[in-house]
Amino acid sequence: MKKIILYLVVFFGFVGYSNALETDRLLERAGENREEVEKFIEEADKQGYKEWADFLLSSMPDVDLVNLKSDDFISYFDALSKNRERIPWKKEIDDFLFQYYILPHRVSQEPLENFTVLYADSLYELIDDVKDMRKAVLRINEWVFTQMKYEPTARWDQNSLVTIKRGFGRCEEMAILCIKALRAVCIPSRKVYSPWWPFTNSNHAWVEVWINGKWHYIGGGEPTDLENAWFFIAAKRAAIIKGVVYGEMEPGNEIIYKKEEGFTIINTTPNYSDVTELLIRVLENGTPAESVSVSICVYNYSSLPPVGLKKTGKDGFVTFNVGKTDLFVFVSKDSLIGYDLWKPSTKERDTLTVAISKKEFPDTSFWIYTHRIEAERKKPEYKPNRDSLKLLQERHFCKISLVDSSLASSLSEEDKKLTMIFYHAKGGGKSLLKFYKGLSDSLKEVFIDYFNALHSKDIVSLDTTGLLEELLAVQKSREFAKSSIPDSIIEDYLISDRILFEEIGKWRKGVQSEFMNFRNGNVGESVNDIFLWTEKNVLKIEKKGYFGPTMNTEDVYRIRRGTDTERYIFIAGILRSVGIPARVKWSYDALEYWDKEWKEKCFEEKKEEGKKAWVAIKFDENGKDITKKQRYYYDYSMTRFKKYPERLDPPVDTTGGIIIVTLDEEPVYNITGWRNAYGDTYVRIKGVFPRHDTTEVVIKTGIPEDIKPGDLIVRKYVGFDLKGFGIKNNDVEKGNVLITVFDTESEASRSTLKNAQDVINNFSGKVFLFADVEKRESAEHFLEEMGIVKGSLYTVTEEIYKKRWKIRDIPSVIYLKDGKCVFWVEGLFLHLTRLMENLQ
């Protein structure tokens, strides 16, 4: 008995010691925010939230630790606990669902916020009369619709409160708002996404909700029934669909794609389509190759970005569970590479063997085919009152709009800048205007310059707390700067608090006072001194986790560690604060600073300053120079094949009828692609070797020789019955005719038409536009938003376009020439412009 007691004492003593050690490590990670994190741990224990706090802290990213406020998190727990006790489906939510799909305070890389505290009560009141989760989900989803609309935004995430204040956001920001609203009323939900579509450019993120023991999907702010969103078919054609979970989740019924410190990625593709378990074996000299990077890729935005990336084990194998679409498989280790194309079959399990041997990627071309699918949506049980929801949405938009952007056109240049600042501030405009009125004349000028240098997404994100001190610091930065520096450099790379894609913040005052002594007359010496200080005092970490935004200058200073990219952001912020324009290099592996010209410095020892090299590109389509029409990302890219195919983001100059790309003296590959009506792509890859004296290269592009007429038409065209629309047969059967059927709510129609506005407006023939809406005014307003001014507009019902016209998915675009169908495409299709330019 004594031995048992002694054993238990030793065991629990060890557990206590281990827990204390973990707490010490956590507090050390919190940097200057240590006391606040300690307060949170103590207060959570007192309030009975210890398990909740332990779980969140165990996976908390650095950026959250350094910005954590104890009172905010305790209030967050209070709000969740209150709603958890009063929802009717409390017994359906077990501890696992609550921990991973309700409790987490964040969804993605959005900045911290107190959304749940502010909205928990009002959202509960919204669903107070609802007894089941399905109806509650649909009602919350309607509320999200009334707060915003879809619109593309910059790459960094805005949080839910900013989305509401701004009135719009891209798909991931719609999902973030919807998930936080659902979790506020204790409905398990998670973000899922297709990293890159295989059949068109772009990607997508949406929402899955757990109801009655099963995961279902919704668009997130799109008022449709479960499993009935616009991407119903698109998701079935995806290469892979992933879900993101806060914390390190143990394997269960779902496929774990990856688990790392602080997060888990699950493979949710089986929720949407049939999958193949793809085993990829890598051989070197005929034997299994260990620790080889294996990427499975699709064609998207003129490159071959990975949708999956793993390393081989000792047996040379990796496994991916993927949809039934072609994949470009690339393998690399050290200086050796290999590649192959995987083509799906009916097999549930398949093996592909790739040899690793080559040192350089060859010039080549090949077809990547996509999954072709015909599927009908189930008839929805839920039918929202769209007119009522639209009215609520418009009221919200009016509430957050201080000024109309059109007002700027009639004002002086300074007043125009000021008007646009308050226009972009949206829901924060009134407090910002009040703040502006209280400034001195000199600071009003700084205010205008400061906000004019920010991205519109940042303007609405900033409040007035600490703003006066920030403006005074900006004023000092400008005074410190040399008068010979061009105004454009000052505006973009000294005044602006936005450096890359980090969390926006008012960081300048703090670092300015701390690093003023590093400023001297010699710019190069100042830069060297700050680099030395950073290398000595800011610990390098290899990579950040999935959750949380990239840290800004102040975050890095307070926590004293960061990735190399974050350390470059840190140094750029210090340099800007002391009057030296600075930026992170386009390749993210160096810092650039202004000293009569842009100069470069990086952390790596023995690495010389990167030598700039240039590539001059001309594009030839069947003997015709089409260079002026080519757009980076949309029509071509420069890619490097290293660990995986990496699309570069270099400076591109399009003046003078030729494209000049600034690179460094490493081999790079130009990638172009031609898509047919199904989204199948003919990929062309050509090696380019940049030189200091400019390498000239001609890229052959255009329609592949082996294209067939059927590749341009998604199904057999048998005529277009326009009875009842007042359109004569001759109007469709003679000349060039473009017929477009669309709705006004889905991202598919919005993105497709927005991308094709120029080619529709400049179409050399008749344009007929059919909108699936009840009120013509809604379609007119939609087309005005899209910038489409050409065409005859009609309203159409789903019954007509599906039964009479045999359209399966919208948008649907048909191009007729003298009554014969040239092409017919359906669904999200972001390369319509290039296809029409090729065929007109």
C-alpha cells in the first residue's frame, strides 16, 4: 500500500512539474505580455474556465499571445457559457465538438476581436424561437447575408467586425463571419476550402456545420439551403478539399491530412465526391527515396501550385486522398527533381511511381484534364424571402456609408483624397471624421497623407485609439527623411504602416523611440546596425503555424522572435520610423531600403546582395504579337521548380510594348496555359535564364493544334428557344451573338461576369443577358456593379433555363456565330476573356 501511495505521489508530482514547465514555456513565449497571460490563467482558474483556457493556450499562435487581453478572453468565455446553457441542442454537443468546433476564438488568420462578446445575445435572440439546429443555421446564415456581400479584397484576412463595418469581403471573410456567428450560438462549424480549383483560376472557402451527427455545407452568407450553394458542382470537381481545426486533433472518423503544432488539417474531400487513395512512390536509382518533397498540383493562375505537399517515408511512399481529376506530380530533393502526370480511373486505390534524377526541368507541354460531371441539385426545402433580406442588407449598407465615392469626382485633389478616406472607412467613418476635425492644420495634412498611403482594407480596420500619437510619429519620420527622396517612395515605403501582409497596427511610436539612436548620417551603417541588433535579440523561428496573422513590427519587438519574413517586416518598420524608406523584397528573402536607389540586405551569412537580372518577354500567337494583352497571373507567370512549383511575384514593367520582368540570376520557367470549355488545360513550360544584360525570350501561345470542336461546348447545342421574350429567330441565328444566363447572388456569376466585363462590353455583335431574378431592377443594379453596359436584359425563371434551354449550372455563356455554337461554358469560369479573344 505504501508503495502505491509513493507511486501516486511521484506520478502526480511529475505531472505537476510537467504542467509547471509547460506554463513557464508559455509565459516565456508571451514576451512583454507575460503578466497579462498570467492574469488570464489565474482568472480562468477562478471562474471555472481552466480547461477552456488550457486548450486555447496550448495551441495559441505567438501573435495572439502577445496581444492577449485577459478581460477580453474571460468575457468571451462568459458569453459562450451563457449561450451554451440556453440553447435547446445543448445535449447534442459533446465535449469533442465543443472543444474543436465552438470554443476556438479564431477561424483563420484574421486579427483578434471581441465579436462573440458583442453579438452573442443578439444572435441568440435571433434564433430564440428555433428548436432545431438546421433552422438556426439557415437563420444565422441569412443574418450574415444582411451584413455584407461578396467582393474580392486584399490577401490578408479582415476579422468579422471589420467585415460588418465594411459591408463586404471575399469568400474566406464571409466564412469567418458566418462561423463566428454560428459558434456564438454554440453550433459546431468549421472552415473548409479548395486550395486551388483545377478547372478555372482562383480558389474558394466555405462553411461546414454539424447537424444531427453529420457535417453539411453552406456558402456562408449566401441564402441557400444546405448542400445547395453555388459551388455544388465545383466542389465535386475539386482535387482536394481541406478543413482547418484549431489544436492537435486525434485521428477519428475523418482523414487527417496533416497535424502540426497548434493545428490540424483534415481531408474532407469524401464529403463531396468519390476519391482515390493515391500512393506515390519515389525512386532514386531504382531504390526508394526517403525525405523527398512530393507535391500534387493543378493548373491555376498560370502556374502549377500545390494542393498537397508531403515528404516520403523510409519506404519512399506518400499517400493523398484526392478527387477524380488529373494531377501534375512534382518531386524534389536537394538538386534532383522528377515529375509525372496522374490520370484518375475508377480505382479506389492507385499507385504512381516517379523517378528522381533530373537537375533542371525540361521545356515541355501537356494536357491536364479535369473531372467532368453532370449533377442536379436537389430541390431545396428552404426558400428565403430574398426581397426582405435584400432590404435589410441595403439598410445596413446605408448605415455604414458616410459618403458616396462619386462625390470625389467634383472636389479638389485634397478634398478628393479626404472624401475617399471617409468612404473607405465605412462604418468607422463617423468617429474618424470627428477625430479629424479636432486636429491642427499641420496634423490634418499628415492625417490625409497617412490614410491615403494605406490600403482601403486597413483604413476601415483602424480606430482612433492611439491615432494621434501615430500621426505625430509619422510626422517625425517624414522630417527625418532626406529631401531628395522621391514623393512616391515616401508615400508607399515610409509613411504607410502597411509593409507586407502582416496584421495592421499603430506600431510606429514605440519603435521610433526605442531605435532613434540607430539613426545616423550613413544609411548603410544604420541598416547594418539594425540587422545586427535583430540577429542578436530577435530569435528566428522556421515557420509560423496556420492560425493568426503575420506579426507586425510592434508584435515582433514585444515577443522578440519571428520568421525571417516577420523579422524583415520588423526591420522595415524600424527603418521607416527613423526616416529610411524600406520594404520586403518581392521574393520575401531579403530587405530592400532606399539609399539614392533600392539596395538589398538579408540575414543569410556569406550571401551576397542579389544581382538583379531582367527578362524581356514577347508573346506570339500564330505569328501575331499579343504581348500588350498578356497579364501576369491571368495569362502567364514565372515559376521556379524547387521544393515545389513556386509561382514568383516579381516586379513587371509593361511599358513600351514589351514585358520586362525583374528577377535574379537563377533559372526560371515561363508557364502559360490554354483552357477549353470544360477547364481542361494545355500547359506550356519554357525555361528562361535571366542575365544582367536582359535575356530576350519569345513565348508561343494560343489554341493548341489538337483542339477539337467538342472541347469548346459543354453539351450538344440544338438551338435556343426564346419564345415569350420578344426576340426574333434572326436575332440569334445571324451574326455574332453572346447569350449569358446568370443570377445576382452567387460568387460564380459575380466573379465570372466581373472578370469578363471588358470582353462583353466590346463584343462585336449582339449580347443577350438573362437574369434569374424576380425583379428586373435587381439585375440592372447587379450589371451596373459588374461594369457591364452592353446587352439587352431579360429576366428568366429556373424552370425555363433548365428545362427548355437544358442549362445545368449558371452562369452559362453561349457564343453563336451565324446560328452555330462556337463555345458554351457553364459555372465559375474566370478565363472567359482569353477564350473569347482567341475565338472572335
